[in-house]
Amino acid sequence: MSDTSESTGDAGAAEDGGEGDSAAAVDSAAVAVDADAVRHVADLARVRLDDDEVDAFTDQFAEILEYFEALDEVPETERDEELVNVMRPDEVRDGLSQEEALSNAAETEDGFFVGPKVS
Amino acid sequence: MSTDYNAFITEATIEGDADAEGPLAGARVAVKDNISTAGVRTTCGSEMLADYVPPYSATVVDRLTEAGATVVGKANMDEFGMGTTTETSAFGPTKNPADPERVPGGSSGGSAAAVAAGEADVALGSDTGGSVRCPAAFCGVVGIKPTYGLVSRYGLVAYANSLEQIGPIAGTVEEAAAALDVIAGPDPHDGTTRDLADVEGADSDPNYAAAADGDVDGLAIGVPTELFEGADERVVETVEAAIADLEARGAETTEISLPSVEHAVQAYYVIAMAEASSNLARFDGVRYGDRADSDGNWNESFAETREQGFGAEVKRRILLGTYALSAGYHDKYYQKAQDARAWVRQDFEDAFADVDVIASPTMPVLPFELGESLDDPLRMYLADANTTPVNLANLPAISVPAGEADGLPVGLQFVGPKFGEETVIRAASAVEE
């Protein structure tokens, strides 16, 4: 695994020149979170927010992400996880009945889930 | 009950096996409302699942009822386990029986409050970053976070799979340990559970209740400076007095250092939020859960369903998790958090070369007043400083009452090496004497 960071020092380097790709932007000390960024992430996560929530989250995210900045001080660490595969024979067993599987759905039809229209 | 602590979201009975014998026969159990109970709604403290009725029970619920325990209700909790106070529940906050003006801790606040108020003998919670130990400490009861893989998560509604374990809460160490005896063990429905016969160095046939014998003669207790620094002085004094008491009974204490834990809270929240953003993607209102009336297309309908069904803290974590995993930020946050996790694990491993258990305050603060931290998420996160390292390292831990400060309960946490539950139980039982 290689370290993709280009900077050799950290704070102290000039921080203007906000041009460049996202990787360069990420290397700069302060992470800018504005309302548009919050709206963009909410859109990715499929969570609609009202304007008040966007405002509150913008302030809170700035504070929380600034706190997360301290992760930059963490040394790259060997991650030798003791992972083992857990295998079992693929045997037929009882599962949920169709009726049980559908029992909590808002809308069903002929034994299927009914979702919202696709477009 | 003269006071209603709002410990339960749903009061319902699931009868235990009347013929069973053993310490849990006839016991009343409160089950955290993110643990599935067949036929009894399981809300996760969320509007999203307010009417969700699981068609099957979690393995731990089956094991408790087979052991003769009767489920008396589904305990209140922070929505999807996301909180340290039980105030993010869509069903209103739980009050702390030790002081009804204060929070019971979280996220398993209803579970701990039910035990503290005598409304249940034993409770189940789930602990992702301290959610069993924090409310146990705040309510003055005992809570155990088992080693990752000791207890089945089948039927636990997932928040952050790589971190969480179901654990028992009870009035005494022995009762909590007896409940752990019942729920622990491999489960074919959860591939992350381990058979202790296959774990090197583990006792393959443990008896947790029997380990609560109070014998700490010769026990080597590590005291990490990092987990005392920054804690409330009243908490530190109470915990130090309890540790001194153990020294008087033959335990030996050593000051140790765990430099990595300074980064545990950041690493924990990045990993937990990232896993949450993925796990909670399932709540789209189609197969289960609340669905918004929407004329929009698939994506719009999902977004409206999730706007309506999730509370602020859940949205905050889903969004921050999505952000931390998004292009350009994945290496900066998620990868660094995984480095920190490996570092924390290494630090504990090194420490356990020299000591048997590690002792600290469970919570660095006394219970918050109701409403005090609700609008300041970062402040709430920082309260998890001493509990989150344990989840990052997959270790067992217990919180036991160490005494009171200003009339409020203070919890002492013992952390043990992997599958070293008996050692932390033994140490904690000595604190009770």
C-alpha cells in the first residue's frame, strides 16, 4: 500500500491556490463544508432535508469534520487481521414464507412488493 | 411504579419455558428494541419502524426464553442505537431512575433504566461504541460488552456490524454473567460467532457466573493514564478509590500508556457512520418500514420516506458516513480510521502482555441533565472516549458501579484480552464487595 499524500510537511505550507483536483483539496488543512456540500451528500444518501436542517448540519459538520482532522496524525499501521473464512455446506433450510416476508410491506400485489415508480 | 421512566417502548410478554431450570428461570427480561422479537414490534426507537413486527426472533431472545426467562417488554433506546443519552428516541427520552432529571445514558438507556428501577431483573442491550456500558454506568447497574464474536447478532438490526455486540445488563455482576452464559456461543445464523474450542488460549467451556467470585489476589491491573486525563475529577476520585480498594485485597496496579486511544473517538465515529450509511440504505419504505406518501419517482420517494422516518442524529450519521466514504475523502477519513483501529488493537495487545485487565472510568462524565447535550453532537461523541477503544479492538469489557459522586452513579470499566470475559467478571465482582 502506498501513501498517496504528496505533502512532506503538514501545517505551515501556504494554503491558497484552491485550484486543483479533489485530492489536492483534501490535503489542505481545513475542510470546507458549505450548504451545497451538505445538500449534495444528502442527495447521494437519498435523504431529503429542509432548509433548517441544511443550516444546522452545515455548522455541525464543519465542527465534527474539523475534529476528525486529527486522524491525520495516525501513523500508517500494519493491519494483519486474523480473518478466517467460515464455510458450511449449502443445504436447503426453512426460511421465511412468502406471506411472512411480505407482512411488513406498505404495498404488495400478487405476492410481490410494490415499489415507487422508477421514473 | 410511582414514577414512569419511559424505559419501555412496548410492554409485551413473551413467556419463557416454564420447565427450564437455572439462574434465569422465572427472570423478567427487558429486550432492547433493536433486537427482533417474533410477533412483538421492534422499532429501533425510530418512526421508520414504528409498526414493524419481525416474523422471527433474534437468537439471543430464543436462548433467554429457552432458559426460562420471560420477556416483559421492548426497551427504549436512541434511534437505531445512535446516541449516548436515549434522547434521540422517537418515543421520547428515558429518565434515569437514579435522578429523573438526568439521562440514563445510551444508547441502551431503557434497558439499564428498567433494571435500575426494578422493572426487569435482567436486560439485553447492544454495544457499538459503549451503548451497554454507558447506561449501566449512568444508572448504577452492571453491563457487559462481550468480545466480538462471542454472542450472536442474528436478529439484531444492524447499525455498525464490525463493532457491535449484544450484551447483558443486570443489578449484579453475577446476574449479568449468568445471562451471558445463556446468550453466548456459536450460532449458524451468524458467521462471525466463534466456537471457543477453536480459539487459541480461550477457555472452551467457560462459566461466567462462577467467575464472579471476587478473588483479585495477584490480579495485575493496568491503569492507563490516557483514560483518566480529561475526566471529571469527581469521577476520577471515585474510580481511584475503588481501585485502591482492590489493591488492599491483593491486586497489583501498574500505570500503563495507550497512546492510540487519543484517536479512538474519531476513528470510531468515522467507521460507525460509514457502516451506518450503508446499513441504513435498506430503509426505503418498500419491504418494511414507514413509507411517505409521495408522487415522486423511485429516488424522490426514498428521499421523502427517509426524511420523514429518520430523526436528526440518524440523518447526521448517514450523511457524515456517506461523506467519509465518498470519492476524494475515503482515504482521508475511512482509511485513516482503519489505521487508527489497527493501532488501538496493537496497543491493547501490547498492554495485555504485562497486565490481566485494564481499569478506567466507564464514562469520563457524570450523567448529563436531560436536554443538555442534544444540540451539541460533538460534545455527546466525546463522552464515548473510554468506551469506543474497546469496540475498535473487539475486546470484552464490563462496567460495574464504583460508588457515587454528588449522589450520582459512577461506573468503573474493566477491559480484558479477547475472550477474557471471566477475568473482567472476576475483577468487577470484587468491586461489589
